[in-house]
Amino acid sequence: MLGRGALRALATWCAARGMRWMPARTDDGSPALLLERRGQPPAEAMLVVLHDGCFWLVDASGEVLASASDLPALLDALDGGVAEPPRRRIERPAPVARHAKLVPSAA
């Protein structure tokens, strides 16, 4: 799936981010790479799969998180937070304009 240089780069990238990788297979037997954070449960692991000439990052539920034409671009997406859980958005009420006058619109 990857050459020696790419695997070395992947190992370096993983070490710098507290992650590890290992060879894996998809359900249909295709070669893949398992990426997981050290100390996290296996349910948090992700697969990197080469499909139709693209690298796909798939989470444990099977959802495609990102795709890229090469592995460095996929790793950049991971650095960008594509696999992070969404932050809870706090809804705040819209500010009330002070001294606003209500004017009927022309219909």
C-alpha cells in the first residue's frame, strides 16, 4: 500500500502526535492502515484505505471523514481536526439593539 519512505514518514508523524499505526484489512480484505491514539479505546481507531487512487480516512462507524490524493494531504486533514468531535456550539440570544425604533415596512 505504501513504500518504505512513506511508512517512515507516517511513523514520524504518528510519534509526534501520540498516535500509532499498524497494518490492517478492511471487511472485504483490502489492505489498510489502522491509526489510533495511544491510550484510546479501539472504538476511536480510524482506517486509512486506498480506494480508487485516493486515500480515505474512515472512522470506526464506517463514516468517511476525509479523502485525499496522497497520504500527506490526508495527514494534514487530521492535523486540521477532521477526526475531532464537533465542539458544542453555545446558542446565544441575538443582541437587542438599544434605542431601536420599530418602523412598519412598506408592503
